[in-house]
Amino acid sequence: MSPWLSGFNAAAWKRGMNQFASAMRGRFTWRTRWDTETIEAEPLTEPAREQPTDGVEKDIFDKCRAFTRADEVRAMGLYPYFKPIEENDGPVVVIEGRKIIMAGSNNYLGLTTHPKVKEAAIQAVKKYGTGCSGSRYLNGTLDLHNDLEARLAEFLGKEACLLFSTGYQTNQGVISTLVQKGEYVVTDKENHASIVAGTLITKGMQGEVVRYKHNDIRDLKRVLSRVPLKSAKLVVTDGVFSMSGDIVDLPGLVAAAKKRSARVMVDDAHGIGVLGKGGRGTVSHFGLDDEVDLIMGTFSKTFAALGGFVVAERSVIEYIKHHASALIFSASMTPASVAAVIAALEILQSEPERIERVHRNADKMRKGFASMGFRIIPGETAVVPVVIGDDLKTFLFWRELFEAGVFVNAVISPAVPPGLQLLRTSYMATHEDEHLDQVLEVFQKVGRELGVIN
């Protein structure tokens, strides 16, 4: 065990982390206030009233200056976030001058360091420069953008595709553009924050938002039954849920949605490149290519770059293209990113064995963790969460792993429910057995030291 841990004041740390968690829960009160009913908006029909201030003038920055817990946790040596990577060789990175096995990246096919991908980005910079200096709507469209859109539409079996600058903006732009006044968006309670952001914008524009229990088709049916049948509806779900790695019950969801005349949108950021025929994602995995109306994806996972996209029928893409403020008022994807994605897509199509290696590596880790007695969330994706169940132990476990040369992601509430605090591990096609064996060895040692396993 690390020397600093022997003098660690757990009681003081717990008190501080309780304050930290309370502050974070306050930051995300929208998560706890929603139920499965329509969210009621508060119309601003009259000027805001003066709020009582106890005679003290309030500053919008007061809460910022009062937030000190991050610094206090840093001082304890337990802060696991914003660690700068100094070099990146895929499965192994350099942090704080040390080589660390990266077991927490979304670089599922290991393409961020692939020579072909890097060379494509370099050549794009030489030809087009470093940026487009404008939005797609005006001067920011390159022939590269159109080329990639055509390739993705064909790859995913839809009529058309539209690129956005980030995956977050894609969900914001698509949902808030399609769901308007008097229309409904129906969303899983554990959908990604970008979907939540899109629904909040929708609500602000007088659309209606309802939620259902996580991956619970019975509850989805109940919620849909309470939405007027003649109202336009969009059901939105993650294909692979990013923290737990579990896959949506897409057949059940599609059947429930179609019965109530609702359209279906799948955010497949963590599914494309890992699941389905040739890496075509969750929709392909279930053979529902013709039943799902919109497929959204990102380029920061499988495709080794940055950006987002949506595919759908041509009329839908044309409408989004001319109405989505997240597209119209944002600069377009950089030439290097677009070229890198094109190269990554070509590798995905020409080297399907990479997908097999991702599954082999993730399966090996699931079996290894389970055999040691760790509680894992079952799955069949590249994400293998190890449940610790306690904020303190999660951070302590993370620190011991990091000291031993392994990087994973520590996830506490409110990102996951209390009792499901976890270490999110994820694997690449380029991890070798020596990397994986070392990760398992260190996990076992730390798990025993902290009493997580016997």
C-alpha cells in the first residue's frame, strides 16, 4: 500500500466528500426533479421579483469562490480528474513522466495513433489549413465534409448524413430542432448528458419532455400511453449506455414506439465500431436498420477524431441542416478531423479483425475480474465497469491503481446512483495480453488491500 495511505484521515475525507457530493448533486438538480410526467415550465410573463438577500448584495460568482473541495481533494492526493497526458501511444500513455497503461479510453479500435489516420490529418492540414473559419451553412463546407457524409450514409444504410462539430452539439441540435411546440420527446433516465441538454432546449421552446425508467420497456409503454396518440413523438435512447456499458433493449423499444406512432432516435456513440455487422452499431446488432429512424454517432471513440453526425432519410437531414442552430451558428469540423475520420472508416471496413480483438480483450477482462470476486456489470461491449459501491473506496482504489501504473476512470454519484460507484474500464483492439494481465494483477492486489475482494 502507498505510504501516504497509512496516515490517511478517512473520517475527515468522508466529511469533505459528503460536502463535495452534495455540491455536485445541487449542480445537477435537474436530474432529481424530473419524474415520468411532463416537465412544467415556469413562463416568464412578468418582470422578475426582487429576491430577499438578508441585506447582503449577491454576486453570481459567490458559489464559485465558495467551491474549494476540488482543491482539498487534490491536496489529499485523491483527485482523479483532468490528468494531463504528455505522450500517447494508444494502450500506453505518459502521465507525470511515467508510463501508464491506459484502461480508460474510448479509443476502441486503437486508431488515434494509426499511421494512416495521422498521415491523412497531416495532408488535410497541408491542403486546407487548420480550420474552416465558418459554419457549414456559409463558408465552412469542404468537399471533405460532403465526402464523409456520403460514406457514412452508405455505411449505415440511410439516405443522407449531416456532420456536426461535436457529438454533444449533434444531440442538442437534432432533438431541439425536431421536437417543437406541442410535440413530445421521450427519453431514458440514464441517457447521455448531451441528450438531456437537447431535451432541456426543447422544453424551453415549449416542446414536451417525458422520461421513463432506465431500459425498462414496461415503463416506456406506460409513459407512451399517457402521451396523446395524435401528438408527434420522438423516442431517444443511447445504444450503449456510456457508464454501465449495457445495451438498450432496442427490439422492445422499437415495438413500443411504433405501436404509439413514435419515431426512434439512437445515440450510438459507444456502439458504432464495436457492435453490429462490420461495426455498424447497436441498430445493426439487432437487425433493426429499417426500423430506427435516426442514428447519431460521434467521432471521438471509434473514429479517432472529434465531431458528430446523424443519418436519416434525406428530407429529415435537409430540415435539420436548415434549422439546427447548433449547426448553423457553429464553426464546422476541422479538415484534419474530417480526413482522420475518413481514414478511420476505411480501416474499420478493411480490417474487421479489429472489432474481434476489442471483444476478445473486453471478454478476457470480464472473466478475469469476475474470477477474482469483483462485482462487474455484465455486457458485451468494450466497456467493463467494476463496481466499488462507495465514494471513498472508489477514489482510494483509483489512486492505488494510478500509483501502480494503471489509469481507469473513477465514477461517483451523481453520475451513477449511490451504491453503484464504479471504476469504468474500457479496452482497445491494440491492448496486448501483457497490458491486460498487468491490469488484472494490479486490480487484484489493490482489491485485497482495500477489502473489496477477499
